[in-house]
Amino acid sequence: MALFGGAGKLDGVDNEWECIVVGGGAAGLSAALVLGRARRRTLVIDAGEPSNRVAHGVGGLLGQDGRPPREFYADARKEIAKYDSVRIVTGEAITAAAEGNSFRLELSDGGVHRAGRVILATGMHYESPDIPGLQGLWGNSVFHCPFCHGWESRDQPLGVLAQGDRAVHMALLLKGWSDDIVVLTDGPAELAADQRDLLAAAGIQIDDRKITEFIADNGTLTAVAFADGSQLARTGVLVASSLQQRSTLATQLGVELAPPGPVVVDAVAVDAMYRTSVPGVFAAGDTCAQMPQVATAIAGGSAAAAATVQSLLADQVGLPVPAWPGSAQQHWENRYAEKEQFWSGRVNAHLPAMTKDLTPGRALDLGCGEGADAIWLARSGWQVLAVDIAANALQRARAAATAEGVADRIEFQRHDLSDSFPEGEFDLVSAQFLHSTVRLERPQILARAAAAVKSGGKLIIVDHGQAPPWADAHVHHHRFQSADEVVAELNLSDRWQVEHAGPVTRDAVGPDGQQATLTDNLIVLGHR
């Protein structure tokens, strides 16, 4: 994804940002703080529904322990307000989709915003049993996490509303805060004999009567009422709730979800850098957590923002970062890592002949690899923008350009050309052997390459006409397009002239010294 230029505006329809954070809870605001301190143009979209908004206080957060959530979030917003690159808007993002080099998000009020990166911090919806009186006590004397609420209920008569393995786990865990615990199964208990024995050994009773109501006095639980008319005095209940995505944005963006866990049904799958399966999309907080807590949400938001900043700088200045998991970039990073030098270091055979009569201007080298073509063009007087998907290839290309004394004539950018494309117009666009065994949207890329050629400029495409004899076996089963097929697929206007389109041969040497005569398809197109 490419960086955007210019500051985003909140009074327009097409607002552009470097990162959009969806969610104004602990994770989202934590991410916004880090992004603001990193001077990244950031929009936070806050629907105003943090998961702990009804809690009595923030439990277990160093420096904020027991503080009312309303105060906590108000102060967090004041801290973020010091950073003028961050804007917070109240609203709900209802649609999200990749669009060209960015992501497009639409709000419920019709506002549209775009960014090169998105951090999903939309939180989770807590699904709890539909028992009268329960929701009014949620987050206080009825809770889902003993680490967040156990201290306030210590040494009191408590219940655990759960079945099966979760009932056993939660009841034994709650023993750290109280000795008076009853498992409430709300009907016939799904407990094996050994589970009952384990609970009994810990002094935990089991009550399998049907619950009809949670009874409260002044907002605090006092008793649990049963269908037989009786009541059990309790001042707190730990509830086995399930967490589900509050928003559909993750699904709309196509990110992978983690396998369902005992608590979280559909957490977003992330790697150690909080990257989702979709390049450019990060996630933090409850939306990707198996253990929802404010402290971990803050930590996750901070880490996701730091990774986002590095991802942006990778595009902007070539900062080396780990390849996106499972991506085409990762494939090529791994390929280049196999050898200290992957290519020969010589300019591709057809480029000098096809450019010798051209007046040097601005050139775009697509798939520059370790930089041989870009360096040759720079030596010949061209100002070159060289792009590749692999950061380690670009690092080698920069080093080679510096060694050759032409680094001032070459700008290097990282792009997955299937998703993003360099901006600007060029006198020459060169696409040399732009093939890949992993995802590569060739028709789309070559169409964008043609669109980047100035009037009077040229597009040079060199393709394999056949697989080299030393190529991997599966490459020999790949059908390479003819030059005429490539030209036809471009569907060029009458402002283009086909100067050459056909096969040419060259002598080549394989990686182990093999000699061969190879057939390439050479296409030279002039833009009138």
C-alpha cells in the first residue's frame, strides 16, 4: 500500500489518511496514541461502545486500577488530543473494502474515508444467558472475568453460571477469591462423575435447578431465584459468556478468523505483529484476543500501531520489515534469502537494444529485483523509479546502486503490484520477465503500466516464451502468453503504436552453468 500525500480533512467526502483505527476503546485509543506520537495521519472511528463501559471500574490495570471507565476514556482522549495528526470522530463504520492502493470505509452517516492501513479494534459482543435481571447487573456483580472483578467480590457468596468443562474451570479458578462458591447449571448439569468429584473435593456445590431471575437491590445482586420458587443468596455471579465479533468489517475485508475457542467464537487471526491475513489490515484488542482484558487490549493496540508505522515506512523509505504472513511478498523474500545474489547482476539482454535511440528521461522499472536494469538505465542518463515486492531485494539494489555511484538517480519503492502501483507518469516503463508462481495480477499490472506512460513514451515488455530447461518442473507446465495475446489483452487505444511484438532468441547460461538458447516474447509499444 502506498502512502498518501496531504493532510486528511474531516469536512470532505473523500478523506485520506495513513491509518484508520476502527474502535475507540482501550485498544483503539492505545493505537491512536502511538500513531500520533509517530506523526502518522490517523483517523479513529469511535462508535462509543467500549466493552467495559458498564463496569464499575478498570480492574487490574497498573496506574488505573478501579478507575471508572468513563474517566479513563475521557483522559485517554485528552492525551491523544495533543497530537494534531490524529482525529477522532463519533460514528460507526458499516462497510469496508480494498480499493486500489487503499481501503475504503463508509460510515453510517454516509461519510467516506480512505487509508493505506486499517487497525480493527471493534471489540466483541458478549453473549450471555437470557435470564431476567442479568443484563442490568452486567459488569458489576455479574461478570465474565475474575481477574477484572474478583477483588471486588472477594470473600462473598458467589455463583458460577456455566456447564461442562467451563463450569469446572471457572469454579476452581474463582476459589482464589472466595470459599463460598456454587455452580449454577440452569438445568440438568452436563458434568461427568470425575468433574463432580473434583468440585466436591474443592468444597464447591452444584445447583442444577432452572433459574428464573437475578434479584438485585440498588443495582447489586442479592439472590438467584429458581423455578421452584426458592432463592439462593448470592452477591456475585461469574458467567460463562461467549464473545462474538461486534462488527462485520473483518468479514467484509476477508481476513481469516482463528478456530473457535472456549470463550471467543470468531476472533480475528493475527501474527506476532498483529497483522491479519490481509496485507495492510491489523487487529488489536478483544477482536483478536482469547482472553479479553483492558491491560492486554492496551498492549495489543500499542504493538499493532508500532507494526503499522513500520509497515508504512517500509513503503515510504524501504524500512526492512518481515514479509506479510502467507503473502506473495513472503514468497519472494524467502526466495531472495536463499542466496546472497539471486540474479546475474547484468542488465536484461533486450533492454539496451530497445532503448539505445531513446532520449533519457524518467523511467519506471517494474520488478527491479537486485537492480541491474535500474542501474544500467541510471548509468545511461535516466532518472529511475525502481519497484519490487521484496524488501531484501530492494536493499541489495540500493547497495549496488551506491557502489556504482548512481544512487542519486534511482528511487526505490516496495510495491506488491497486484495491490499497489507507483504514482506518476514516465517516458519509459519496463516490465522485464514479470512472471510469478504465486499471486501476480498480470493483466491489471500491465494495464496500469500502459496508463503510466507519457505521450511520446514507450512501454517495453519482455516475457518468457518458454520455460528455461533448468526451471522447476511445474514451470514447464505453465503456458506463457504469446506477444500478440499480451497486446490484445491490453486493449490499447489508437494512440498506441505496436513497434514490435513477437518472439526473439538469446543465448543464456543457467544457475549451474548450463548453456541454452531461449525464446522470449518482446513487445515494444509507443504512446503517441
